[in-house]
Amino acid sequence: MGEYWYRERKSVMITRMHNDDFELLDPPGGQRVRLRFDGRFEGEGVTWEATVVTLAQLHTESGEAQSRLRNFLQIGEMGAQGRKITIGLGVAAIDRPALRKTVMMVRQYKRLRPGRHEYGEEQLYR
């Protein structure tokens, strides 16, 4: 594993692991993790300002008795730090391996457009 270093920016603790090429804004292992990483969007370089969240957390936040959810990418507007993207995953927790795979997937997806892109099997949450 790589080394960790920490720095304070506007009272937000930022963690970077040297062998990962993304910037964590929250510690991994929870139900929601924010991060930044570079990629391409519509043929141009972009910094993605990402929120990765479990589908179970989205179900809990919905307040509904049950939900049928699929993995998704929600491409939003440009923000102060980059283009917003929310990614919903059917995993138990947003750990470092899930983040690595997610970053790789976003970078390899050539036809991303603004809006919501769902993929994978629908999952039932109660």
C-alpha cells in the first residue's frame, strides 16, 4: 500500500493515497464517499467532482418501504471544482477497491452525456 498524507483545505480533511490517482474528500468504507479525479467528457479534459453512494443508502434516504434500484451514473453541471457526477452502486460499502473500479469505469465510458445512465440488474431494497 502507498503512503498517506493529509492536508486541511477550507476545514475539509483531504486524503490522498500516492498509488491512487484520485483525491478522496471523505474516508472510504462508508455509505457515501466524495472524491475528485481527472478524466474526459465530451472530448475534453475534465475534473470530476464525484459522490459515490450505495443503493442501500439511497433507499434509506427515500423513506419508502421498498425500492427497486439499478446502478447509475448521474452527470450534472459544472461546479466550482469540476463537473458533478453522482454514482450509485449496489455494494455494501464504498471501499477503496470500489472507488478504483468506479474511476476506471467513468474514464473508459466514451459516450457519457449529461443526465442519468442506469446499468446492471434491478435490485430490490426493503
